[in-house]
Amino acid sequence: MSFRKLFLAIFRVVALSAFAASVGAQVTEQAGRDQARNLVRSQLHLKPDQFLQVHRDEELEQSLAVIVGKPGVFVYRLSRTGDEIKEQSVVHHIFTDAESAYIVAVRADDASMYSVHGFTDSRAEFERLMTTSGPRVASSEQAQSIVDFYRDVNPENWSMPSISSLLDLKQAAERQCQTVPFDPNEKDFEAWWRHARPLYADVPFRETARPSSDNGYLVEWIVLSAPGSDSCGGAPLRATLKVGSNGEIGKLTLLPVRSK
């Protein structure tokens, strides 16, 4: 385990304990949960009897606490899919809409809310959460932590996971190639891999962060594009995200990775 990962793991444990002790005289967890539920119900125009599942995401809470240096924000995942426990039965709810998952953050000190995933304004809400939470980004490690949080929350719903090795690239492409209309016998994937493996064998897949000209940082990592019209697997792209000194997030850019 790297020193950065070890530090983050220790900090998360401490932050969670501090959060539990700090919110006693402020917004309670249940009150935050109710606020998040009411917000999503209002946005979706749900009737009182329509199901909406709410889960607190302590991992995201801890990640945000690492970034800002203190706890103080509840984070909830809400979905119209899930199990509803009734007195004599369990009802399984399935919702097939393209976007049925939502993330809402609620500050414990003033009850302000941020609809950071699943809404048309989630990117702006994510940025508002970051800039009002008060991080001061003074190192590449802090910038990378913010990008980790950005990818986990995924406010822009772009759904391209980070690729950290050639094996990651292979496995991500294989998942793409297992979807219709491609060959279920994996012949399409085998053809993609024979072509891609020598091209990308020497690509540096590690994530990097470097200072920008205005006291921020540029964080770069590799993602896999959507499949092409003549191939079941995509191509690696270099994603670049600017992180400002106050935690502000710039526009994500994607460029092709140079192959051999």
C-alpha cells in the first residue's frame, strides 16, 4: 500500500469518528436523509406512495472529509430500484429509466443541499459543493484526491472508469465486447485484443498530476472510449481535468493516446 493510500485510510477512520461527534447539535443524520428524500421526490414529481430507496454513503463522506480536512457533510444515494420491506412481504422495485440513481449531499451545519449526481445541474452543484466546503489545494496529492471524489460521484454521468494497466484495458474492452450486437463467443474481442495489445503495451497508464499556470493542477489518467463502428472495443483516451486552488473543477478533456 502506498503512503498516500495508507494516509487516506487512516484519515477516513478518524474523520468518521469526528463526524459522529460533531453533528449532535446540528442537522441529524435522519433529518439529512429526509431532506435528500424530499428533494428527489420533488424533482421527480413522485407521489407519496411511489418507492424511493435512500442509502447513506459513508465512503463518499470520508473522501470529502479527506479533501477539506474535516467532516461535516452527509452523502446519500437514492434510487427508484430496490427492496421495500413491508409488514408481511418484501416488494422488489425495478426501474428501467436510463437515470434512476441520484446523489445528494447535505451539510450538517446549515442543512444546505447539493444534488451532485443524476440531475441536469449536477456538475454545477458538484462545483458549488467543492467551493463552499473550503478545500485549499496545495499539492498534487490533494488534487488527485479531488479527482478521485469527482470520479466516484460522477456528476456529469460520463461512465468511463479509470484504466490503470494494460490488464485493466483488456478487461474493460472485454466487458464492452460481451454486449449486443457483438459476438457472444468472444471472436470480436479476440480480434480487438490482437490488434490493441502491441499498440498499447508500452503506454504509461499511471495517473499523474502537475501544476498548471494559475496555481492549480492538471490531473491526467487513461479511460476507454465507447466501441467504434467496426470494433467491439474502444480505444484508450487520455482524460485531463483541471483542479483549481480552491477545489474548482474545470472542463474534462479527452484526447487519443498515442500508440506505437
